Amino acid sequence: MQLIPVTVLTGYLGAGKTTLLNRILTEKHGKKYAVIVNEFGEIGIDNDLVVGADEEVFEMNNGCICCTVRGDLIRILGGLMKRKDKFDAILIETTGLADPAPVAQTFFVDDEVRQRAKLDAIVTVVDAKHLLQRLEDSHEAEEQIAFADIILLNKTDLVSPDELAAVEKRIRSINAYAKLHYTQKCRIEVDKVLGRGAFDLDRILELEPEFLGEDHHHHDDDVQSYSFKTMKPLSHERFQKWMGDLVAVKGPDILRSKGILAFSDEPRRFVFQGVHMLLDGDLQLPWRADEPRESRLVFIGRNLNREELQAGFERCIA
């Protein structure tokens, strides 16, 4: 069964998410999208209404996607995937005050969703003019950047080149590896946002092989990005034990973890990703004969100790 790709659009209030969504829906791409919009509202959704609805836009109430709304999201996705008329993809627009983590977690924790849909990318729209201020007063604005696979740095016409450089530097200090696009009024080719396979680290590294290579974190920032790599083969058992122990202690502080790993005596690459304490990974494409069997691992989170992570990673060497 072919999995339905799901793109999550997030970004702080006023950044331009709805502008981006409308742009996607009005482009001539010949595809059919189901849209789930999560905003403040009084309308509750029940599963029968969704399954029988003719409209392609479904609202979730309660204002922000958190654990209570995740049930709504699972029901809506389940209803959509049972419909006879098929969608090419599903778009989820979160409220500007949402932490994207529970949305990503939905694709790990619910078996039905996991068997029918895949998270293609988390796309975050940021306001170039107001971002630095938002990061001072909003925890959610920082989370949205930290979780992003693709970032649209929007409203670039409202800031000077020096201000733009400062905003990009701040973004990179939070998330060193997301694909970054400069936009005005969210003008961007749809294929740069949808169908990127960006949530699959293997695909990211094909598009941008060096994105794990540099460490852009700043010690005085709340969220850090640390990356590690080795050419030595790893032990599957040691890695599983280390990650299990690590998330048991530090899970709430680990916003994202991702990696492509080369295990000893295994011809296939192991693609691994985690959201907080939820871990997922499987063996995928074989290593090609002409490529180095290099294991790469990245952590994005708070209160993380680079030396401790480095030591734990090295203990996994076979």
C-alpha cells in the first residue's frame, strides 16, 4: 500500500502560514489535497461527519494541537484514509501557538495512521521582521524552528540585509540542517515545499549531503544542535541500549534526533529518527559500493551535553 504523504505547515502567528496554504491550493498542479486546519473555533469534528463530508478542509477546535487534540487529528486522518475518493496528499496547518511535536508524534504512536500515511516534512514559516522578538517572548516560536525540515524565511522585503543576516544566523543556531528559502508573501514553487521526503533523513542527505557536517549551535542559546559521525561500524545492540537509556533520562529535552547508521555485518543503512522519547528506525537502502559507510547522528534539544553524547556515541562502535 502506498503511504499518503502529509505535510505539516507551522509558524508563529502572522508569519504567513495561511498565505502559503492558499498559494499551494491555487497553484495549477493537478493534485488533490485534503486540508486540516487547526485554529480557534467552536466547531467540533466527529468522525462520521468527516468521512461523509464533501469539503476538503476540516477544522480542529481547541486552538492548538496538543495531546487532547491529537485524538481529533487521528480520527480525521483515519476518516480521510477510509474515503473512496483518494487524495494525493494531506496538508495540516497548525495554529500559530502550536508546538509541532505532538503532530510529529502522531505518525509514530498511532498504528493506523502509521500504516496509511507518512510525514513528508514539517514546513515552518517565519516572519523575518519579528522573529528575533518572538524568540525572546515565545517558547513555541523556537520549537517551530527546531522541528522544521524546511523553513520559509518570509517577509524578507521588510528588513535590511544586515537584519536578514542576523535572523538567519539565529535560525541556524537553533536548527543547523533545515532547508532554508527566502520568500516574500510566501511565493515559492510548490515542489520546493511538498513531496520533498524531507522527514526521511536519507532523502535529506541525498539533497544536501553536508547538512550534518557543521555545528552551528551557540552555547548561550536555549536550543542546541549537535551532530556526530564516524567511519567505524557500530553495534546495533549497543546503539539501541544507549538510545533507550538516553531518552529515559533526557527524552523531554531532546526535540529531535535523527541518523543514518552503518551497523557491522549489515549491508543496509539504518535510518533512525526520534521525537522526544519516541524512537523509530528501520533498515532501508543498501550502502552503495562507491559511498563511504559513514554513520551520522544529530540531536536538537535543550540542556544537552556534547561531551556526554559524543562519549555515548563512541561506546556504540563495534
